[in-house]
Amino acid sequence: MDVALGGANLIELTMLERVGLADRKSVVVYDQSSTGDPILDRALGVIGARQGKKPKAVVEALGKNLRNAPRRSPGVARPQVRAQDRRP
């Protein structure tokens, strides 16, 4: 369960264009400023401390970070998932 939650945080931050992959193999932070969500802000800190690591190592660390994390407050806006056509 921890790994799934950590992966969800990494994906959410990627969708927000806060983090990404360098050379398709190591995680980097593009924007460390606050997201307005305490859980994602903590995740950015965890990722920032592990920049240059492979995604697997970052996801595992994020999952451990979430184990005792407070629940999301109902007033926090959630990003919307957008469908994109990737066909050439």
C-alpha cells in the first residue's frame, strides 16, 4: 500500500509539472514552491532530498512518508485529470 500511495504522489506532482525525469532515469524537482497541499509539499521535500535517484527509490521513500501523514483537508483543490490524444 505504501508504494501505491508514493507512486500516486509522484504521478500527481508530475502532472502538476513540479517533478520529472532527467535522461528518463532519475527524478528531478522543477519547482519546489508550495502546492497549497501539505501532503504534496511534504512529498516535494522527500523528492528534493533524493534528486537524481531512480523513481523506485523515490516512490518507496514517498510511501514511507505517507504512512503517518495527515488526511487531506476538504478545502484543498484537486487537480483535474485531462484526456490527451497522443496519436500522431
